[in-house]
Amino acid sequence: ENAFFQAGIEDLGDAEIAQADARSVADAHRLLEHVLPKVSLSVTLGDQSLFEAVLLALGLPRGWRMRLARAFGSSAILAAALADLANPSRSGQLAPDVALLVADGDHERLAGYITERMREAGLSSDAGRSPASIARRLIEKAELRSVRLADEAFAALKTFLSIRAPLDRAADELSKFCAEARLALGVALDTFSARVEAIKAEGVSPEAIRYDAAFGRPLDYYTGLVFEITAERHKRPLLGGGRYDRLLTLLGAAKPIPAVGFSVWLDRVEELRGGAK
């Protein structure tokens, strides 16, 4: 009963990132315009790489950047992570000897200690998570708890996430944010601006697309563009897509392969086609 039907288009191997992204957005929009000619469509566009560039520019340590990047696109999970960042938890007290090893950041000694305690308890170190994995996670969690973002930087992050603008004004809004926050987003902002121009060149009306800095997908493999298309007065997306350059390496590719694409919810489109007749 929970089954759904999707079809998609993927563009693999094109190193011209901005142009390939624009082509994917344009193809998606044209497809829905063709099958739903009487339906008003709107595109929401976000950018995973821009969000990650902001985190890096704010000086967040790797552990926090990874946690927030994984939460990007889920408002509830991201809000919880930001609350922890604003007021780090001091819960989860460790035994004194473990706490000392964690504080030293000594993975090898901590893993050895955990191995010994597991052996004393009659537990196999080969079952479940390894002592090395447990040690690494304990140290990562301690590092996360030790970080509190400065008020100015936290305000800048919240300001970034609040940016929403029509596509043709989005690059200007982002440049204004960078100037006011005194941040340099480098290649991520350059790629975003190039993508905007490429989308315009594809002939998609800028009025149909809105940029939302907080819009993303909480999936590990998205690396840049994310977008979805909805119909007026309908909350569920008809189509979703984005760039996922690291997905194919997760599936076994020897090196990253540029990849962008989208999927269409066929049942939702058919439902609207029936209602539009």
C-alpha cells in the first residue's frame, strides 16, 4: 500500500557542472509543462555545496561540519543540531579513566582500553562495532561538545539559512550576505552564479524558480544543486533532483563521476492529469 512509482533522467560524466545542472532543471520543468500544460508549476532550488562552504568559512571543525551537512534539508534535525551548537550539551559523563583518554584524543590507547574492558566482560571485540570505531566516535562526540560557535558566527549562519529569493536575485542576495558577514564562499558561490546564468540561457522563466538557502536533502551523496517542482496548491513535490557526484563512488566507482538528475513521482503527476482534464 505504501508503494510509489518513479521515473528519472540522469546526466553522467559531464564536467561542465553549471551547464549540466541547468539542463537538468530545464528538462525537468519542460517535462512537467508538457504533461501538465494547465498546471502552474514552481521550482524550489537549494545548494548543498553553498551550505557546506558557509560552515567551512565560519571555521567550524570537521565533526560539526559533517553533522550539519547530514542534517541539511531536514528542518527538525537541523534545528536540533543548531540548538546543540548554540548550547553544547555536557551530558554523557564518562568514567574518569575513559574521560582522560578521550580528552587526550589518543585513538590507539582508547581502543586498547576498550578492548581490554570488553574482554574482561566476556564480550568479543569482533561482534558489533569495533573498539577502534567506538574510540573514534567517543572522541568525535567529545570534540562536538567542546565547541560553541561565537554569537556573531551563529547569527551569520542563521541569516544565511533565512535567505529566500527569486532565482534572478539570488546571487546578489548571497553576495550581500558574504559582504555583511565578511565571508568568502569561493568556488561554491562562483558555481552557483554560473548555474543561474546557465538556467536563464536554457529559457526557463526566472519567476518560476525560487532559491531557498535552507532547502536540501538529508542524504549523504548530494554535493551541490538540489531542487524540486511542485504544483500550485499542492504540497507534495511532483519531481525532485540534484547533483550527486559522490554517489557512484559509494556504489563502487574508482573515482568521482559528475552526476546530476531527477525523478518524477508518476502517481502524483497522473493524479493531477486526471484532475486537469
